[in-house]
Amino acid sequence: MGRESIIEEGDLSTSLLKDSVGGGGSSSATRGVVISTFVAVCGSYVFGSAVGYSSPAQSGITNDLGLSVAEYSLFGSILTIGAMIGAILSGRIADYIGRRGTMGFSQIFCILGWLAIVFSKVSWWLDLGRLLVGYGMGLLSYVVPVYIAEITPKNLRGGFTTVHQLMICCGVSMTYLIGAFVTWRTLAFIGIIPCLIQIVGLFFIPESPRWLAKIGKAKGCEAALQRLRGANADISDEATEIRDYTETLQRLSEGSIFELFQWKYAHSLIVGVGLMVLQQFGGVNGIAFYASAIFVSAGFSGSVGTMAMVVVQIPMTLLGVLLMDKSGRRPLLMVSAAGTCLGCLLTALSFFLQDLQQWKDGTPFLALVGVLVYTGSFSLGMGGIPWVIMSEVFPINMKGSAGSLVTLVSWLGSWIISYAFNFLMNWNSAGTFFIFSTICGSTVLFVAKLVPETKGRTLEEIQASMNPFSTR
């Protein structure tokens, strides 16, 4: 395939760092792309640290502030309510002030939220801080993968966009790890650091070329693309493709959220929304928010269990990043979903045997294995790929509305699971994980039947194939 060929096994680290020359800019990532991606995924780390915070902080907060199970469930889940509010506005804000501006705007809320948690003396102040952090997360969960997808070469887009999930995983894991050694107030204060890093870094990276083209800034689009592809790269073909596609779409009005529900967008909508529903109702945020409590319920050490999750999450997410543009999205998604199904099944079996008073010595380890299989499998694909696909399948004139809807659906599912999880576990622990296992298993069928392969195709090619009438 010449200059657009997929990089060979083992060459990823070299390709990520080399400056492109001549016509090679479309097939390799320059330092500009790497630095821009790093700054963007600082927001992903903030996302992960917020998700991971409630597990190590649970005992300290409940003891210091005297919270009940219901009150702490509200604290844990109100993060997702804030994220839903952010999700509703995320697409429109990103289209109005740009991808960079939205990332900076979101961090203001995250910093205020972490400070409110640090200085809270009563539960409502704690909840307010969590709500503000959630609002910032709702914006970040949409704009970070979209920004990365819009700045990277097509053959590296999947791997780079999945760095979003890798940094979420790092944020969760590091928060689990640090939370084992510091107080909950100190842990919240540490959460401010990546927010500040991103705010500073935003001054040194370019805006998305596709967004600049969309708002009519052709020269700005070419300048940003040149910065991203390298000073000596030939960007004429890529710039022309972006400009032509954008000009075609500009003949259409900016799509409202209600316009998404047209037959011509049905495939994109089913894929984008369906993957988010299946991702959330597979139980990920229940497990992430309350991992320590799950291990304790299973008769295992909460701190040892969460440490083991840290050991599994990061390498499996990194493996997913490396495989994304080699194996393709669909195979990785199906393997990942099958693994989460198995993990939930093993955990359910552990609780089921406990209820029957069978194999008492082995059931805690079976629960540990189940959660680790689930965590590793989710990190491999189901964590990041739905966001990658969401950023790829909608045409640019619908991307703002579609992004808001898909992100809202994701956070609504997250809130339902994170709030209900403790109550479900009290109802029937084994039944809870059997339900999650069934949903994860159905994800394999959904991907096999409906999700297209997007590896190695430009955003314009993907959208034209999925929405063939959207530009006519």
C-alpha cells in the first residue's frame, strides 16, 4: 500500500517519534501528533482518577463524615450525573469553541470540584465537588477522542485514539495505588495536578484541522495540518480531501439531535449508541467504583485485590493500543467482550458457591480471577474501542449532536449501574454478575452483526460508506 501501509510489528515506538518527510506524513506520526495527543490524554487521566477515586476513599470518607451506604452510593454515582450534564452540552461546546477550548473549559470545573472535595466538611459539599468533576468528565469523554481522531493519520488513528482509554486506565490504577497510602483529602488534591498540566499544554498544541475547516478557516486548517504532519510533509492531498468533504457537508445545515433519528443515519446511530449501552450495562463502573468492596464481599483483601487490578489493567490496555491498527476494531472488540463475559461468569460462580457454602477456601481466589479477567479483557478493547468508533462513524455536520447523544447515553448507563450496584449486590451478588455476563455475551453478537471495520480508512471514507445519502 506504499506510504499508507500499516506499520510493521515492533516499529510502533520508532514510528511514533520520527518526523515525517516528503509525502510520508500521512503514514507516520510526527512529534506534533505525539505531543498533541499527550496533552489531550491528560484529560483522560483526570477522567480515570475521578472514576477510581471512590474505591480507595470509601472507608476514609464514610468514617470521617459518617456517611451511610445510600449516602456514599449517591457520592459515587453523582459523578455520572455531572457527566450526563456535560455530555448533553459536549458536542455543541466542542463545535462552538473548538476542541482545545473545550478541554480547557472542562478542566476549570474539574479543578473546582477537586478543591471542593478537599475542603468538604459535610456530605452535600462533597457531592457538589463530585458533581463538578463529573461535568468536566462529561466534556472530556467526548472531546478527547474526537480531537485525537481528527489530528492523527488514518492508519494510526485507532491506536492513538485508544491512548484515551490507556490514560483513563492509568488514572484509575494510579488512584487505586496512591489511595492505599494517602488520605482521601490528599488523594483529591493530587487529582488537580493533571488538570493543570493539560491547561498549560493546550497553549502549545494546534487546534483540530477538521474543526478549523468546518468553521471556514482554510488557512488555519492547512497551518495546523502542517504542524501536525511535519514542516516538510506534503499535506496537499489530505487538506484537499478535508476541504472537499467539509464543503459538501456545509451545504447541509448543522444537524440537530432530532435529525439523527433519520433512516440515513440509522446504522451509525445503532452502532454508536448500542456499543455505549452494552459497554456500561456490562457492569464496568460498578466494578471500577466499588472494586475494594467486591473483594471484601468475596472474602479477599480489598487492597491486595485493587493492587492486582493495577497490575493487569495497564499492560492489557497498552496491548490493546498496539493491536488496534493491526488486528482491527471488530476482532479486538469480540475477544474483549468474550473475556468480560467469562470474567463475570467466574465472579458469579464464586458468589454462587459461597451461597451454597461450597469450596470456601477457593471462592475468594475465584472471585479475584474473575474480576482480573474482566478488568484485563475490558481494558483490551471494550474500554476504548467504542469511543474510537463513536469518533469515526458520524459525519462532521452531525458529530456535535451525535457526540452529545452517545456520551449522554454512556453516562446515563454509568449512573444507573454505579448507583444501583451496591443495592444489586445486597439483593444477590451471584445474580448481579450473571446479568452482567449475559450482557457481555450479547455484545459479541452485536459486534459480529452490526459493527463495521474502520481500520485503515479515512473518516470521510467511513462516513460515506455508513451514511451513503448524508452528503447528497
